[in-house]
Amino acid sequence: MTAYRYRALDVDGKLQKGILEGDSERQVRSSLRAQHLKPVEVSEATRRAAAAPSSGMGKLFAPRVKAAELSLVTRQLATLVQSNLPIDECLQAVAEQTRKQRLKGLLLQVRSRVAEGHTLAYAMGEFPNVFNEMYRAMVKAGETAGFLGPVLEQLADYTEQRQYTSQQLKQAMIYPILLVVVGVGVVSFLMTSVVPELVSLFSHSNKALPLLTRMLISTSDFFQNYLGWMLAGVIALVAGVRQLLKNERRKTAWHRLLLYVPGISGILRAVDTARFASTLSILMASGVPLLESLRIAGEVLNNRVLRESSNVVAEMVQEGSSLNRAMQQSGEFPPMMVHMVASGEASGELETMLERSAVNQERELEMVLGALMSLLTPVMLILMAILVTGIVFGVMQPIFDLNTMVN
């Protein structure tokens, strides 16, 4: 059976949308009429996915699923598979459980391919934007070895952990970014609206204004005359940088520069190397060969320099080098990870040591982010206090001078 998307009118004339499975478009239309719905449009849901190219506008409109949704679906699928239900029935049950039409349609399309005799990994391969290469490789290994249920459980844990790490990073940056935006907004408002009205009181005075007040007036004039140009310049700069970074060589150079910026480099390395170790560990534990695991784990790295280093590591391992020696010679992986990999290779517990290394990197990242946020927040507040205090003194100082002259 194939999944079909439909639009139909109910008895009240309201448009209803959804997904139905059927052997043909005619059968789906008959089913809709049996439900007292008047079909407006019925189309095969799989056409949209199959016709979507891997780049351009097709990639923009390709189906996407949030990490939380994917984790929940994977967990539900693992539970049903371990209950010894057929794969197509598991997919059908999970699709009926979800309330989101986009996700339901995707699962029914995967089920249709499985019902036609394809493997689950092959069916998921039609949706690379949802099920990435690592996900599909693990599913394929689980199907081959007959341990699909436990592999799906591992995938659910991995997806949840990645989502948690991503949320930690986002939450850590919310407050500082909010402080910067509010600070820039307050200073801009004071400089363009409040300060000009106040300092105009002293414009007819023949007395020389204090230095701080003259600096404040000059800054206010600059903001009034060039604030729009400044905003336009910032937008143009961001757009220009993004356009330049579309070139692979420039993007690699930019990523290499980030690895030498104090503070930022440590966070980037911790995030990527933890992701690399965790992915490599779960792939190897699922039965994926080491060379294939290294290739897939390298693809999850965001930094291009680290990704190139992982490719070099894979080439050295293919030529006969040990994994720890290849990682050490690359010079891009933390020494602690290299030592733990060496210990894992010597004891035959490489997967376990990689998992411990990933946990260690994630804990270190949490500590670094906590220390950074505890330092950055008071610094931002102090800078805001200094700016606002300077503006207040610049406005009030001429008033104090006038009171002194009157007295």
C-alpha cells in the first residue's frame, strides 16, 4: 500500500487535510467518500520526497523533523520492535500515535517502502534530511545482525543527548545576547531621543560645556546622523561574510581561524570531539566496521579543519596505523581522548572508552560554559552601568555648574 496526501471538504464545507494509505488513488477517493468527505485533491505522498533534489529549492522544501520528535519516534519504534511486532506494523502504530501530519506522512511513506519488501534502512534513505547517514548505518547494522531493537534504543539515547547538549549551548547564550540587545537598544534610544532634548537646553549658553558633555553631544549627533547607515552596514557585512563563506576554501580558513581564538576554540573542540567520540562509539557498538564508522563520524563534525583531520585519521588507520597513533599525529584531538583510545585498543574495550571520553568532553564543556556565563553576565552588567552612568553625568554636569554659578 502507498501513502496518499488528500484535501477534502466535509459536510459543513470545511477543508480537511490528511494522509491515507491505499492501493490506488481511486481507492483513497472511495474511502474519503465513505467517510462523507468530498475529495478535492489526492496525490501520492512519496512523489514529493522522491522528486526532491538534494540541493536548491527542493532541499528547502524537503521534510524536516525536530530532534525531540525524532528521539520520541525512535524510542517508540524501539519499544515496538522489541515486542516482536513486524516492522511495517511498528511503523503503522507509531504513525497513528503522532498528531503531526508531516511526521505521520513521513512514517507512512517509510512503511510503504518496507511493505514493498525493502529494508528499513533503505526506506529511511529516501529522507536523508531526517535520517542522516549515521542513523541509517546503525539501522542497517542492526537489521543485519538481528539486534534492531537495542540499536534503536541506542539511537534514541544518542539523539536525546545531542538535543540536550544543543539546548545547553542555546540556553547559555540567551542571557548574554539579551543583555547585548537591550543594552544597544537603550543606549541608541538615549542618544537619539533623550540626550538631544536635554543638551538643547545648554545650546544658547555662552559658557563652555564640560568635556564629558561635549563628547556626549558629539556621540549623540553621530548616532542621529549615521545610525541607519550603521545598521545597514552591519547587515551588509553579515550578508557579505555569509556569501564569502560559501566558498569551501574560505570556509575552511575561517574554521581554522576559529580554532585559534581564545575561549571559542576550546568550546568548539569540546563540542565536536565529544560528538565524534560518541558517534564512533555507538557505530562500533552496533557492529559497523571501524573504517566505515570513522568516515561517518567525521561527517558529523561541524568544523571543516577537524573534519579533514578525521579523514586523515581514517586514511592512516586504513594503511595499518593504530587509531590512537593516528589521532595523536593529527594534533587536533584532546590528549585525554587519545590516551583513552589507546587504553581501549589495548584492553579490547574501544567502544566503552570512546563513550567515556565523550562523557568527559561533555562534562568539561558544561564546566567551561558555566564559568564563561558566570563571568560574562557581570561584565555585561558593569559595561551597561558604566555607559548609563556616563550619559547621566554628561547631562547633569552642566546643570550642576549652572547651580554653582547661581549660588
